Amino acid sequence: MQSALFLALQHRGAQMERGGRRRGDEAEEKARVKRPVIKDWKTRLSYFLQNSSNSAKMKPKKAGKHHTYFRPSPEEAQLWSEAFDELLANKYGLAAFRAFLKSEFCEENIEFWLACEDFKKIKSPQKLTSKAKKIYNDFIEREAPKEINIDFQTKNMIAQNIQEATHTCFSAAQKRVYSLMENNSYPRFLESEFYQELCKKTPITRVAQTT
């Protein structure tokens, strides 16, 4: 009887030990997953900033104008929370938001919005038509490689409009995508660990003066 009781207690102790190790392993695994988050963000962000710089260098600019983007101050980063447009108007903020959308696998929204912004700047009618078709093929048509989430009627309207392209071809779709980002992705970005890190103020170290 005592032997049976001893074996039962020993078995239970072994189970508890295994359970403790398993919970410890799970906690360690979660910590390992969390640690690379900021690093991955910075990798994506560096890519988008570098891509923006390279795009800018392809276009002739005034001599002496550089395209190096510096990390914003906490005060500047905090301004992005006041309005979605504040975020999009900042080069670093835009790159950070693109990196965030890429992490959520919905970067096609910001890419479409940016493509529409560039499209509205085109002056040549021939280039306008070719660009309109490219945007349609990339983002609008069914099974497009970066298909955005818009309704069937808007898709049909765009398909008709690009036959005689104007600067307003994609206006309805762009407003729809802007609204989706503003109401869904933007609030999540503001709550992200990466954005919260940007807003943190570095503690000031005071050096004691000796008299």
C-alpha cells in the first residue's frame, strides 16, 4: 500500500516537473518571438526608406538637396496620432506605416493609394492611359497580384473609365482604400510596439556636480 502511494506521488511529481518545464519553455519561446519584432520592423523600415531615397535619386533634383531620412523625435512621432494625414505626409512616418501594413499582409492598400497619388501628377495623356491600365492590372482586376478590396460596381466603373483615362479614374477606389486604412490599420499602427517605441522619450541622465 505504501509502495503504491509512493509510486503515485512520484509519478505526480514527475508530471508537475514536466508541466513546469513545458510552461517555462512556452514562456521562453514567447520571449524569443517578441524580441525580433522591433528588429524585423527596423529591417522593413530601412528597406522602405532606402527605396524612397533611390526613387528620389532617379528624378533630377536641385543640386545640394539630400534625401536622408532621420528618425523623428518623440514629439514629431506623437503628431502622427493627431491625424492620419500627418502620418502620410511624413516620409519616415509613411515608410513606418508601409512596414506595418507589410507585417499585416495588407500593404496593397498603401501601395494603391501611393500609385493613385503619382497618377494624379501625370500630365501627358499617353502616359496617363498607360499608367491607368497598369494600376488596373496591378490592383483592380480580378485575381490581380495586389488586388484591393473594393466592390464590384466600383471595379466596373474603373474598367470603363480607363478607356478614356482622366485624373479621376480611381478617385472612388482611392477614397475607399483611404477610409479602410484610416479606420482599421491606422489605429492598430498607433498601438503597435514599434510606434510606441518611437514616442518614448529618452531619459535625461543628470551628472552630479561636485563643489
